[in-house]
Amino acid sequence: MGIVYYANYLVWFEIGRAEYCRARGFSYRDMEENDDAFLVVAESYCRYKAPAYYDDQLIVRTHITELRKRSLRFGYEIVRAEDGTVVAEGETGHVITDSDGRVRSFPEGYAQRLLAPPILKSHLSGEIVPRATAPE
């Protein structure tokens, strides 16, 4: 069939989150190593709207849908670059914890950076994720 394996979308959401943060001047690793803060995935949702096929180039659009003192929610839209078809939409909900797994508040400055416009161009070419490698 050549249709992309469904679980790949969650990996692409993760790539979108990482690039979203990098575009705002920090990485997950910065939060973890410098501030003992971890963005733990508490829930995820994906709505498949159209099939993505092996070798499609896909764009992951990532945004913040909710930001609170101890949690945040990212929204995603995955689009086929060739024709602009939205192939999936989704969200992930995250809780901020310390290295012992205790819920904590955002470290100072990170919430503001997440809500700010991008300051850096992503190292990826545009927002294109790697071509699908595992057909269903």
C-alpha cells in the first residue's frame, strides 16, 4: 500500500516540538540540564485526515494551544508539501516535572520564550520532516 505507519505521526510531533523550541533559542536539553525541568508527555491525540504515502515530503506546523504555570499543550498540523493536503492534526499535553518526577513550575523565562515569535530559523529545511521510511 505504501501508506505511512500511523505511529510515525507521534515521532513527527516530537520533531515539531523540538524545532519549535530551537526556533525560540533553547532546546529540551537546555531545560533539562540547566534548570532541572522536563516536558513530560501526559497525553497525545492524532486525527488522521488523509493518507501520507511513502516518500511524501511532509511539513509539521507546530504551535502552542495552551500554556499554564505547570503545563502546556502543543498543537500540530502535518501537511503534504506537494499539494498542501492536511494529512493529520493533533495535540500533545505536557506536564513540567523535575528530575525526580515531581510536578514543578516552568523555570523563569521559558514560558515567555515559548509564546514569543521565532528568533532563529530551524536547522531543518523549512519545516519538512524526513521522508517516510516505513510503509504500513
